[in-house]
Amino acid sequence: MMELIRRDGLARICRLHTRRGELETPCLLPVINPRLITIAPRELYDTFGFRAIITNSYIIRNDPRIREDALARGLHDMLDFPGVIMTDSGTFQSHMYGEVDLINREIVEFQRDIGSDIGTVLDIFAEPDWSKERTAASIDITLERSREAARLKGEMLLAGVVQGSVYPDLREMCARRLSEMDIDVNPVGGVVPLMENYRFSELVDVIVAAKKGLRPDRPVHLFGAGHPMLFALAVLLGCDMFDSASYAKFARDDRFMFLEGTFRIQDMKALECNCPACTGHDLEEVRALPPAKRTALIARHNLWTSKMELERVKRAIMEGDLWELVERRCRSHPALLDALRGIGKHQHFLERYEPLSRDHALFYTGAETFNRPAFLRFRKRLIERYEHPATEVGMTFEEPEKPYSRTLRPAMDSILAISDAHFQVISPFGPVPIELDEVYPISQSLFPKDRDQQTRERTDRMAEELAHGHNYKMGAVWDGEETLDFLKMFSQGSGGFDIDMARVRAVADYQFGKGAAEALLDGKVSLVKSRNVDRIRNVLVDGEHVVSMRAEDGFYTLKLAGARRLLKGLPSPHMRVVVQDDSVEFNRQGRNVFCSFVTDADPEIRLQDEVMVVDKNDALVAIGRAQLTRDEMLCFQKGVAVKVREGA
Ligand code: GUN
Ligand code: ZN
């Protein structure tokens, strides 16, 4: 069973419950070859802090001495490792070194009998160059074996491998079938050749296809991924576990792993590394070490580099800058840059997991930043949810200092004095209606002052779309006094555009969906503003406090009175999370909604959305912030679905 603790999009920090206790993900499982131990498992546990390793049951089973030892003492005693031990089935060996007489039932039972915590099905490794027919036929066998293994696993957790070569539909289908079985971990398999040949863009497609078909409450293991330069990207796409034989294999080859790539000691001119293994050594010293010692030092370096990168990735999940980290990491190698660009194809899928806002501002790192789902989200909501005020003139501004509405105040006032106008700003997100200038990520984003060509082209293109698509009687681009003179000739009278009221309405629809403003603001609206900065704090309707506006991200915090109005005005299941009767009292008292009590939810709910917790009769129970998507709420057995702020 898995519990989600923190997340950013598909990336997540989870707790996997095993009989050896809890395993925190994302995590790396160093591969232990029981016949050739480079770093002792005990050292991995005590010194490095690895809480899980992976070893190969096929190697153990094929060596009579080790086999008897494992059966007699159990894996943990034999390897002297107190943490979680996962075993692989021998799929990879039999695939690489020719068919061996392996039987799924026997190898699964063997893993169970030697006390493996997570055993693996004997899946069929489908190569990237296999035909679709051959791949499909092999998946049938993999699925049948997975079904058989699920019956045999006993107390052991079972890893059922998603195969499907490079065919997204087969990957997704295989993942869906596995999700119906009693399986605990879902590795994505058959990807080693993609990684070895730097086909990272295809790797992205494979991971996304698998994620689409997998249940969200199971950890996803990227089989054979052990290079730290891949971790950030793979975690961003929802991978939770990795295994590395590379740390030892590369070390035996005198190769150091860095976030920038892998380098041979012969080619290196200096060893600039402060990891615990390298500290105090220079390159000449390492070169002069006897081979076994050199291999051990490089292996330790490789493990520290991997470990530190996973810690960095976890920090990024908590702080909300994982996209920035991934974009930096993907500049280590052109093939990773291809992968980053390839993510653009999957924007619509990623948007479903895109939070309403983040603590961290959005930093532009290059043209690939436009692939982030935050850009798609803004454009999509503008089209689907935003309604232009019916003014005569639509005035467009070049992008000024943020927040736009404050910088443009004097210009807007002079325009409104002579014409009935509304205002937009041309930004890298597309045209931004002035009243939405403070919602995430418009205000909370940073671009270089000197705009690159892609940004300029993109901005110009979207400005042009606006010029063609608007429904004002007249559109104009602000050019100072000249524009005022021009307006004086054409327009009759002054404008009544009230940015505060427009903001209150636009944010409601943008955040809660079309029709929300009407439902929420039906009555006499009054605003409480902060005294020192001219900013909306609270919105009252007929004297009732319905929402507060957050300074950090420009969105609303819902109050009970506001929730009641939205419930009345927006049909079910809009913005609702439905809970079972036995949860109702609990949540009314202000306590969080746990997944196991959720019976349904709006599929349009996004992470960090303000939601209404209701009972089966659609009566308000509480308000709070969604921590999961609908599918996740319905799937997870454990963990918080809605962080409740106020019970009704
Ligand atoms: N190790 C690396 N790739 C694979 C795979 O596809 N299946 C199994 N069982 N182990 C692997
Ligand atoms: Zn080092």
C-alpha cells in the first residue's frame, strides 16, 4: 500500500508500506550482485542511508552454494541488509544471454521462499525494435504470468512489469491490465536499450503511456534507470523507484557518473567533487590507487552523486521548482533536451496534474519552458471560462512591469476618461486581461528582460490572434499620447470599466468554472481592501463574507457562505468531493477528508483547488483544498484527499 505525502504534478513523495517498514520514494535501489559485491549492503544502509536494494533471484538460484544459503538463512541475513530487499526475476539475464530454462511459477515461488520483500514476475523483455505483433503476443504471456504470480506471492509484494516496446497503445493497454491484478509495484520494463542509446525522447513517451494506464496508488519503478542525470526528468513524469547497477559497472570501467554525464578517469583533467568519497583526493591519487580500491572509490562516488540528486529532486518537489530543475538537468546532453522538448506532446495529460498554483515563481529557462502545462492551463481557461467585458475599445499594452495593473494605472485612467475601454497586456502567456494580472503564474513568473526570438515570436503570434479574434468595436495598441489623441477623435464619452469588480468576477470564473461569478456574486457586492497596498482582501455579498483573495497567487480562499452559493449555482459534481456518511461528522468538525471515505469527486478538480466537501445529498460538509485528483482520491486507500479548512 502506498501513501502520498507531498507532490508537484505527477512527481510525488510517497510512503510505500512493506513488511520491513516504510520505504520513502522517490528512491534508488542499488543493485547487489551476490557473486560480486562492490559495496557491502551493510555500508549502503549504514553509511549511505539506502533503505532498499535490489538483487537478482536468478543469479542466486543458479549458484548452488548461494541458493542453499539464501533458502536456509533468508535474503536479509545472507546479504546483511536490514532494509527492503527487492528481487528481479532473471528476465533481463535470460533476454541478454539467451533463453535459459526459467519457469515463472518456480522463480516467483523461489523469491517468496528466500524472503524477498518485493518479488518480480518473469516478464518478457520486449525490445524497441520488435514489431507490434511480436510485442503484443509477448505482452499476452507477460500478463498471464503476472496473473499467476499474483496467486503465488503470499506475503511478498509483487512487481508486475509494464512492457510494450515503443508502442504507446500497447504500453497503456498492458498497464491497464496490470492495474486490474493484485500487484503492488509497477516497473516500466524494456527501456534499458532506450537509455543505453540515449533515446530519451522515446523514453518519455513510454513512461507517459504507462502512467496513463496505471493505477495511481502503486509505485512506478523505472527498470534499469541508474543514471542520476535522468532522475529529475523521470520523477517529473511520475516515476517513484530506480535501480542502479551502473554505479558498480561504470566504476569497474573507471567511469565517474556526474549530473552532466559519465566521464572516464583517463579523459578527466581534474576531480572536482566534494562527495564524501572524493573529498580529500585529487585525480592523480585516484589514478594511482590499486584497481580494487579505485573501483570502490568510484562506485561510492557514483552512489553519492545519485543519492544527492534524489535528495535534490525531493527538495524541488517540496519547494515547487521541479520544472526548473528538470529544465536545467536536461541541458546536460542534447538527447535530454530532445526529451524535454518531447514533453510538449503530453501537455494535455500533464495539465490534469498541474496544481492551481505553486509557492515557487515560474522561472523561464529557455524556449522549452513554454511546454509546461502552466501555459496550456492559462490559455485553456481563458478560452473556456473568461468573458470579455462588453466595451467599445479594446486597448492592448506591451508588457510593463509587474503587477501590470499597478504600472498601467495612470494610462488606464487617462484612457477611461475619454473612452469606454477594456485592457489587455501582451505577455509570453498570451494576451492577459488586465483583471487577471495577479493570478498564478502571470504575476509569479520571471522572464529575462532581453526576450529571445522564440519568446518574441510566440508573443507576437498570440497578439495577432487577439487582434483577429476580439469582439470590441475597436482595437488599439497603446502608444502613449498619440493613442489618446486618436481615441478622442473616435470615441464618445468615458468608460465605466471597474478593475476591482472585473477582477472579482474574472477570478471566480477562472478558478471555479464558468458561471461561478454569477453564483457567487448574486447580490450587493462590497470589497474589503488592504489599506497600505491597493489590493482586494475580502469579498462580501449582501454582507456575507464569501471569499478572500490571496496575495500570494491571486486566487480565492473559499468561505462557507461562498461555498453555499456555489453549491446552489453550479450543478453537481462541480468542484465537489462527496464523502461517505461515516466521514461527515468528522469533516464537519474541521478534520481532513481521507481518501478511503471519498465516494466521488469532480473530474475537473485540480491539485490545490478550493473544493466543497458534500454528503450524498449534496449538502455542504466542509471546505478545503484538494490534495489529489478524482482518480487518485478514489484509488488511494490511505492519505489526505482534502485538507479541510472549515467544517460546516
Ligand atoms: N531489468 C531491466 N529491464 C527489465 C525488464 O524489462 N524486466 C525485468 N524483469 N527486469 C529488468
Ligand atoms: Zn565524488
